[in-house]
Amino acid sequence: MSKRSWPFLLGGLLIALLLAGVVSNYASSHPDGLDSSLLKGCTVNADDEITGGSCPAQQAKDHELADSPLADYGVRGIGNDFLSTGLSGVLGVLLTFALGGGLFWLARRRNPATGGPATGGPATGGPATGGPATGGPASGGPATAGAAGGDSGTTVQPSGTR
Amino acid sequence: MHISNGIIDGPVAAIFAAFALAALAFCVLRGRADLDDRLAPMAGLVAAFIFAVQMLNFPIFTAGVSGHLLGGALAALLVGPWVGALCVAVVLVVQALVFGDGGVAMLGLNITNMAILGTAAAYLLIALLLRVLPRTPAGLAVTAFVSALVSVVVASQGFVLQYWLGGTTDLGGNLGGLAGTMAVAHLLIGIGEGLITATTVVTVAKVRPDLVYALRALKKPAVPAPAVPVAGGAR
């Protein structure tokens, strides 16, 4: 399944890179719905900076990481706006894919066939309890688990010395 | 719809940080049942795609105001509600910690509105509409459009609730004014969200229907479809 998915993943990633790397330069720079709602009561100039009045947006404080090299979707040190925005978008897409994909990969169910402990969720509550019972012998190594019978200690010691 | 520092006071921001953390932990627990070898990379792609589209602020009909995709409905449709909420949260964390977008102290508030509330509202509607509407591209498009639009308005009212609890400016009892302004602006933004979500999901469903979580998970009550219609058709 996952083998057949990689062309789709690659295609999707290319589209995301194109959107963030190129199309982002044509995005509107006006305040969004929330920010503009907080500007009610103030007057603003053509650059959407507050010029007078009184409004909730005046309470806004600087971002903790305003000095980040990628702050405000630009790459510090690159003078060309188009390049700066586009490159920050490309880096953001790659970073989000790496972080998100990495975390989801680490958190995924390892063995979809047997279900495992992760499927303890409500939907498969019944079967999941049966899982560990059958899972024990399978993971314990078939030959020794069968031969050991009741006394597991004798099988553990030889394997430890070797 | 990212809240900047200083807009909501510290204690309320901290409460919502704790709430967001608990909600995300719950999403991890529930989402693991969905996360297999195929969904995990798909979820990474969904997060990356949402990051990209969130950069694309589009103008709305109100002069001087823009909006951008939130992505909760899109993520819920493609990778399910639990993993979907986590996708949006990953985007918000990257934006706050790397791009200076949305205060770090406000992260819990922003995750609550966009990742939790937005995705939850979207999936409730998705689950309802996909069962009611015909299983056609049009039915999927309407489901995506409506759930996305409503999810944006719900998320915007999450902010109004937070502002009521801990807004740093006294609105003089005019919270309803803020609620109305937010609702109207986000109804318009929601139209954009709905169009983007519907276009994206219908496209994915056309190329790889097996990769659309909602189409896999929300099958109509099983009908032995092939037997009856084929027999009837043959005669």
C-alpha cells in the first residue's frame, strides 16, 4: 500500500512547495478576520498601521521569537522580497512535513495485522483483549515457548549465557 | 486567525494551554488506531499542505480584510478527526516557534480554536452529511464546503469566548459586537475555506479515493449492492 502511495505524496508535496514558494507572494497582506475585528475603533493608514482611536489591537505585544531568522515568513538577510517569502515558505513546508511526518511515523501502529495494544480503543475493544493472549506466544519465540511449558526460567537462562 | 501576544491575559492563556495539551494527548491516544504505515506519511503531507495554503491570504468582500485556510475540515476529511487535529496543531506549533506567527504564550488558545474546535465541528458535520448526501463527487463537495465553512465560524466564536474570559481590553459590555464582527468576517472567510477544501478533497478522491479517510470510515450501512441491482439490470 505505502509503496503505491509515494507518487501521490511526492506530487502533493510539490504542489505544497509551489503554493508556499511562489503563489504565497500574491497573497493579500491585509489583516485577517481576527486582526481586523480587533482594529474596530481605531483608524489605520494604507499600510494597516494604527493611526488613532482606541481598539483591542493596541494591546498586542511583540512576539517572543520576533528575531527568528524566518520570522514573519521571510528569510533574514535576503533583500529580495519575492525570494525571501518564497524561500521561507519552502523551508516551512519541508519543516512541517519532516516534523509532522516524523512524529506521525513514530506514533503509528507498528503491526496493523495483529492489532496490538494500540487498538485498545472502543471500536475494537472486544478483539483487542484477545490480542495479547495470542500475541504472547508469537513474540516469545515459537519453539522455546512451546517447549518450556510451565517453567519459563529454564529457557531464559540458557539464552542469557549464550 | 492567529492570536497575537497581549490580546488575551496570561491566566486564561495558561488554562487553554492546559486544555489544548490534554485534548491533543487524547487525539494521540485515539488517533493511533488510525495511524498505520499508510496514514502516517499522508498526515505529514496534510500538515505540510495546510502550512502552505495558510500562507495564501485571500481578500474577502469586506475591504481591507483578508482570510486564510484553517484546514480543520480538510484534515478531518483526509486523515480523520484525531490525526487531523494533530496535523493542524503541528502547523500552528511550527508557525509560532519558527515563523513568529501567533504568540507562543497564545499557542494553547490558537490550538483550541483552530485545531480542536475547528476540526471537531467539521467532523461532526462530515459524519452527518456524508451519510445523508449521495455518494457522488457533488455530495462530497457539498460535505466539504459546508463542514469547512461552519468550522471556521465555530473557531472564530472560540476566540470570542476566550476574549470574554480574558480579553485585555474592556469592550464596555459590547461582546456581542465582537461576536458579530467575527462571525460575519469568518462567514466570508469560510466561503474561501469551503471552496479550497472541496476542490482539494474532490481532487484527491478522483485520483486516490482510498486515501480519503472520510470515504473509508463513513460507509453507508452496508448493502449487498452488487447482487440486487445487477440482477435487476440483467433482466
